[in-house]
Amino acid sequence: MAKRITTQTLLAVSLAGFALAAKADLVVLQYHHVSDSTPPSTSTSVSLFEGQMEMIGELNIEVVPLESGTRDALDGKLDDRKQVAITFDDAYESVYSTAIPELEERGYPYTIFVNTDAIGSNGYMTWEQLEKVRDRSGVTIANHSEDHGHLARRPDESRNDWTQRVENSLDTAQETLADRLGIDVPMFAYPYGEFDEALERKIKERDWLGYGQQSGAIGATSGDTRLPRFPMANAYGQLNSLKDKLRSKALPVDASELPDGVIDENPPTLSFTVPDSISVDRLTCFASGQGRVDFEVSGDELTLKAPESFDSRRFRYNCTHPASDGSYYWLSQQWLDLSKPED
């Protein structure tokens, strides 16, 4: 019979039963604009960005290049080394004028994901600026599609039309980066953080790492085509919660168990096998805009479903669990409602 875990009724277990090893994983931060005058939903204020970089230094967390840090984390090679990687989507002009000088003063490496059609247009970096930063130590420039389109297959789109559209966007951008900058980096950031299983296969076929916008750290159980990053816009990057994010670890749930996130019911149901190292009374789950959500456990299977439907195109379930060193294990499942309008 399923055991229901509520905020009022928790299972009683000993402290020794929930302690997880203090092994470190890679935390990836995701930015768009770094500016006080761009849209708040995708912007990090200048003072907040400076404070975030200062906190990384205060916590003595090593800032590493994204690709090597990701591969080490996936291979379980970090041991107790705390590491963070810094990424920017879209190559906005404020990244060049504001963020990059701050990073270079601190000697922090970073990655810029480029949607190639936008380069040189109003508000974006130019090809000349990208050439300048390309040659600097610790800088990576990678693919963010040609046109920043929604790449998951649309409900009314034929498979052939989708294949042609997506392959053109992926490959044209990669070819443009090679032609203009002489680079061929095997990493891709999904526009809007949206993906489905078929799109993941396209990334896998190209032997690329694929990065989303769902929160959490990258560890040995993460999926290499659905890698998490913590969004750092003003609403999510405040310093009072940043320390927990910077020190977070991947909840040890095999990513192959998790759905691609495209929903066929609203609210959706999430199920996964609870690792032996997890005590369910220490696990807390949340749904976007709905706060803490109850879940059920039957045997070693956890099932979670929000009590209300969602109105947005993208939303998340997040689950956290304390680690033995005072940090948190983190799992974020992003959901995608293809019936809702594209941004």
C-alpha cells in the first residue's frame, strides 16, 4: 500500500539513515543580460552580478570551464572539490560591456552560447567582439541555435518538417561559428530551456552536451543531453539563496528514469526510484507557483503530482534533500506544455 508523505505526517528515521556523502558536483550558473535597464525577467542587475561573483570567491569555489567541468562531474571525478561554471545565453551586449570585465578581473572562465542570426543586431554582441573574447584564456563560445526558435516538435508539425527545421537550426549555427570564429565546440544550450526526447536524440547524434534551464547541479547520475543550470536573473539569483545553490549537489536519481517533460496531462505526474541513501521524510518537493507539494511512496517508487493545473508553457517540480555537510541535494524536473503559445 502506498505511504502518503504530507507536511503533517512524516516518517521517523534516525539521523544516520539519511546522511549522504559530502561528495561535490558541478554547479552551472545561467545568465542572459547583466544590466539595470533590460527586461527584469531575463536580467541580472549589475550590483547583484558583482555580489554573486564575490560570494563565489568568499566560498572558495573553483570556477572552471564548462565542458571540462561537466565531463568531470558526469564521470564522478570531483570528489569533494566544489566547482562552478558561468554561462551566458544569447550574447547580449551587456555581457561584453559589463559582465566580461568583472569576470576577467577575477580570472574566471566563462561560456557564451550564441544564437548566430542575432549577432550584430541591436542589443547583441558583434562578431568583432566575439573574435576578441574568443582568444582570451578560459573563454568558450558555443551553439545556441541559429534563430533561437522553439525546437521541440510542435503538435501540428510533421516529423519531416520538424527534422528539417531543427537540423537546419542546429547545423547552420555550428557551421557559422566555425566559419566566423574557427570553433567547433560540442555543447548546445536549448533556447528557452525547451527540449523533447526527439531533440535530445539530435544532440546525442552530434555527440554534444545539451544544457537546459532547469535548476540543480550536474553529477554522475545526470543526463548529458538535459544538463541543469541555475538561472541567475534577479528573481532567482538573490544572495540570500545563492549560497545553497552554489553548494548544491545532484540528487542521485538516474536521469534516464525521468521524462523529457512534454506533458500529456495537466498537472503532470513525476515518478522516480528513491535511492537507498535518501530518507523520504527529509525530502521536500515544490511546484512552480504552488509551493510545497505532497508526494506518495510505494516501495521504492516516489510519485509526485501538483494539486492544481498550470497556466504557463514551462514550469517545474523541484525536490531537495539535506546532505551531511549542510548543503542540499537538488532535482528539478522542467515541464513543457506544447498547447500553450510560444514566447
